[in-house]
Amino acid sequence: MPPGRYNRPLPFKPGWIPRGDLMQAIEGHADGIRRAVATDAAALAEFAARSFVDAFAPFNRPEDMDAHVAASYGYGRQLLELRDPAMVTLIADGGASLRAYAQVRPATPPAGIVAAQPIELRRFYVDRPAHGTGLAQSLMRAVRDAALEFGGRHLWLGVWENNPRAIAFYAKQGFIDVGSTYFDVGSDRQTDRVMVAAL
């Protein structure tokens, strides 16, 4: 499962994020990676829904997939998230369509997992045709920059226990497995591994 949504975000403190520095750091990355804005909501909703379905439809009941996609990836939902000052959404803009996206926010890890100044990597997806091109590594560098701008010291995520490719990628990026949590896809409760990396 992708990085998920387990806990309430930490309270946002106005002025905590140096917006200009954040934009400058992100726009310095290659592969067309930039911070998404409200006008990207439609393209992001389409790409996010398609990416989730491509990755997980073979392993889930259609009714559970439909419920999850409807709740998580609609246009209105993406617009709210893009306007949230306590969340950064990064996209790799391929011009005609998106090639990847990630979301980062301050949020506490699941109970029992300790990480100082934790920042959650909430979602991280790269389009299949871009696998093996180095885009995922570039996006992860941008994620780390965004997490540092939030004042984080650790980056954490949840990944489906039956997704060995993703687990291996995160391990190569310095994440270690520190426990487990749950992730609901529709009515189906699944187990995610929780992984943490120092920033």
C-alpha cells in the first residue's frame, strides 16, 4: 500500500514554513518537479486515482477500490489538500500529463513508534513508464527538502506489507522497518509496514 493516512496532522504554526525557501529548494530539482498549486487539482485527481488503481486493483475487490478512490482522489479532495498550508504536494510535470507525485506533512507516526520531529511521506507514486528513469530518486530528494523545510528530523511512511518492490525502494533510500499499522481500502483492513528515515 502507498504511504497512508493514519494520524491527525500536528497543529500548524503560522510562519513555521518558509514558503519562499521551500519553493526555491523544490524548483531546483530536475525532472520537472515542482510544488503543485490549486490549478493542478484536476490533473492531480486523475493521476492519483489512476496510479492507485494501476498499483492495487489486482489485489483488491472492485467495490473496495471504488470506495477508496471516491473518498481519497476526487477533484474536491485534491483541491482541499493543495490549499492546506500544512501539506506540500510535489508533482513531476511532464507537460501533457503528470509523471509522479508525493505528499508531505507534519504528522505523528502510529502509536509505539518514536521519531523526533516526524514528517509523514503521505503518498509517493511514479507512473509506470517512468520506473527506472531516476525520477523516483529525484522526487525523494525533493521530498526530503520539503520535510526539512517543515523542520523535520525524521521522515516516516506506511507501505503495504505485500508490496516488496516499494519496500525495497524505500530501504535503498535509507528507510528502516520499525513496526506496523493498518490501512483501510474500502471495507478491507490491511497491514502496512511503517518505515522511518533520518533527515
